[in-house]
Amino acid sequence: MGDSLLAGKPRAVVGSINPTSSSFDERRELAIHLKDLDVVYRLVKVVHVDWRNSHALDLSERAVLSGLERHPKNGGLARIAPLATNHAD
């Protein structure tokens, strides 16, 4: 599921759209307005379960580089090594 936005009255909007002109015009993102009570309540339940099971992410440089080393798909660490080298200059 992409980003979610829960609203009042049993309604919800689900989608990846942002309130910017580029989201509407350039990327053709979408959002779906839901009014069906069973669907909205199920979405609320999923969001609450996901939130309860979430955990903080370590976004430090060390953690990000470690993650890239563990997941070499698409070049992993080797792909960003030139960026890290240039950043040190």
C-alpha cells in the first residue's frame, strides 16, 4: 500500500498523491476516495496494526552504508562509492 490519509466521518483517501501541481500534472499520481464503511474500518485496522508493529529506523550514515552492503542489488555500496568519495572533498 502506498501512502494513506485517514479522514473524519467514516471516509478515507488512499494514494500516493501530494497536494502539489507536479503530483497532479507531471507524475499522474492518483488517490482513491473510499466511503464503504467495511473498507474504511479495515483500512483503519491495518494502519493501527502497522503503527503498533513499527519501529524507529536508524538513518545514520553508518546504518545506511551497512544496509547497502547487505543488499547489493543494483550495485549496492559500489554504486554510491563515487558519491561518498566526492562528498569527502
